[in-house]
Amino acid sequence: MQAARPAGCGRRGGAAPPGAGAARGAAAAGPRRRCRCAAAPASTLQPAPRLELGADAPHVMVNSCTGRMGHAAAEAVVAAGLTLVPFTLTGYSAGVAVSNIGVAGVPVEVVGKDRRAAALASIRKDHPNLIIVDYTTPYCVNDNAQFYAENGVPFVMGTTGGDPTKVAAAAEAAGVYAVVSPQMGKQVVAFQAMMELMATNFPGVFAGYTLSVVESHQRNKADTSGTAKAVVQSFAAMGLDVKESDIRKVRDRMSQLEVMRVPEESLDGHAFHTYQLLSPDGSVEFVFRHNVTGRSIYAEGTVDAVLFLAKAAREGAEQKVYSMVDVLRAGALR
């Protein structure tokens, strides 16, 4: 992942394809790029039951499906029977090539930051039940959240990095429904919640112990794992002298293969975490480990978050901003 151009958080491309629809016409002020479905790769997602949805079902715009995580989330949206909005606001991504890739047979047009306001206004006319899913880059998170909030669009923020507090504050200030979570994998979220419960109910239980934390992700993940950061905070509340900067971030191929034991075919899509606690005299050891290959666990959790958020908006829920723990507690799982 390149760290350049954080302010723009978008790409610009070549000429528009023929047959552009209403939303394309509204956004015609600038160059455009389009993902085409002809060369779309086979989905890695397991088949999911399609949902029985009414006229008020959400229409989902995934930003950005040019990246691998966004692409997987968009595939899950289509697989669930939801309407995928055929536009994506792109972050500066080095993921899926945008010139010849579609999403599960749906061609998707890429919209850069310079055209996003006009494009979104038109998209909302055609998709009144719009919910945005954000998987862009850490550099774009806060700006994107502010943009969604100012335009009154409910959103699911799955991108790690940025400032989650500011993201939530933007939604709250605008009265916009949002799910904000750096972790969308339902089972991993449950593990995090378990750690938080331990910290609340047993503060200081690991006082005197030492903690080693190592996380490994695909090499283009720029930031330290948000999951690891959250778990470290819980361990600190349990009496451990540990901080986020103590997390060891592994991104080099050889360490991933030989130390972390990541399967070679999963180097471009994995999330391996190991938390090792050792007692002062070395006689007691606890090891917590969660290893994920692929992206389907996060993509499926994202769809659950979208459905949860759509229900909250439809019912006019008083609470506006939620986490994935709220989604789990509501039983909003397929």
C-alpha cells in the first residue's frame, strides 16, 4: 500500500464507457473508470442463503471495491441477494485492478474524490435506501466518515486506522446511523468482547505477567491490527504493563511463512494473532491465538452489519452509532 496522496484519497481514470446511466450522467464532470465483469475472478466466498427482502431492503455501495477487502464485501452483498450500487468511491488502493474486474457479474464504475459529491447526490435519487460500506485506506477514514455524515447517508465503517472516535462523533453530530468497527469478523468480535468482560470483571488478574503480542497481515496493510490494539487494552486493564507500541507487526514474507506459519497461498489475505502471557517465575503460560485466512469472515459480518443498520434506520432507533458487539447482541446474524 502506498502512503502517498492521503488528502485526495482517490484515483482518476480514462474515458467513460458507453451506455452510462442516470447517476453516471450526474457525475460526468470528470474522467471515470469502470470495473468490467468479463474478467471477474471466481469468488472465494462460500455460498450464503439469499435473503427474502422487501421493497425497503437496503441498496449497498461499497467503497472501495478496487481493494481486496472491499471487493470481497461487495461479493457478499450480491451473494446475499442485496442490491449492489454500481459505483464505488475509491481510496488510493493497490488492491484489485480496476480496469477489467467487476463484482460477481456487476460492472462497477469508479468515482474519484473530485466527483464524489455530484455522484452521490444522483445515486441517492436512484437508491433511496442507500447504505455505504467503507473499506478504503487509513488515510481516508476520517474524511470519508465526515462526507457520509454530512450527506446524511448511513454507513458501515470497516476500514482500520484513522480515529474511530472522530468517525463516531461525525455520525452522532449529523444524526446518521453508523456501525463503526475495525473488526467485522463475528467470532473474532466475540473474542474481543470476552476479553473486555474479563478486564471488567477481573481487573489486575494478570498483574506481574509479561505479554508478547504478534500480528501478521498481508504486506499492503499499512497500520497495526485494530483487533490487536483492542485486545492489548483489555490486557492492560487486567494488570499487564503493555501498550500498543509493544505489538509486533509482521509484514515480511519469510517471517510470515517460517515464524507465523501462514500458508503461502494466504499471504495476500490473512490475519494471524498470537497473545502469549507468562507468569513471573515462568511456570505458567497462557496462549490466545486466532488465525484467519481469506476475507469471507469479514465480508459476511459486513452484510450482517448492513442489515442491522437498515433495521435500526427503518425503525427510527434512538441510538445512532453502534459497534459490531451491538450487532452480535441483537442477534442480527444469518
